[in-house]
Amino acid sequence: QVQLVESGGGSVQAGGSLKLSCAASVYIPSNCAMGWYRQAPGVERELVASISGYDGTSYLDSVKGRFAISQDHAKNTLYLQMNSLKTEDTAVYYCAACNLGSAPSYWGQGTQVTVSS
């Protein structure tokens, strides 16, 4: 059973930074993409960033140049470094693993990110 546990969310002022972490209970092979989704109230959940051994990294246009996804296989941990945060980045951020293009197989519980002006 794969469990994903996010941490690192919080409140920050616009222009600030946060780093999210997602610890997996087991090793996630590199051919199984991992990513970060977010969902704001009244908005559909969207894929913010993904990483895989085959396709490298991919980002939502609105976060390119500000967010960076990375992975530490030795620690079974996924990261999302978020810089130059904007109020529109406010959402619950979810870690996900495998089958990101269709229906992710595994989800974390989510962590709240709130950016104030």
C-alpha cells in the first residue's frame, strides 16, 4: 500500500517562498511519474508540476520559472520549491503518483498554501 504524506504548506506573503515535501511509504520507481496538483475553491484540480524518469519535468504555464519540482529517490521524497508566490497560487496542494495523465493511482491528503497580498 502506497501512502503519500505532504508537509510544508502554510501562509506566506506575496513574493515569498515555500517548499512542499511529499514522503512516500515505499520506493516509487522512476518510470512512475510523480507530481503536484492543486485545487482552489470553486476551481477544478490542476496538475502544477510533474517529474518522471522518461519525460523529465513539466510545469503548468503559470508557474514556469517560479516553481521547481525535484525528487530524492534515496529518501522516497518529492519536493516542490515555490518562489515568487502570488495570491492566485493559494490552494490545497496534493502529491500524486503514477498514471498522472489519466487518474493518479495514489494521492496524499493535501496541504494548504495561502498567499496573502
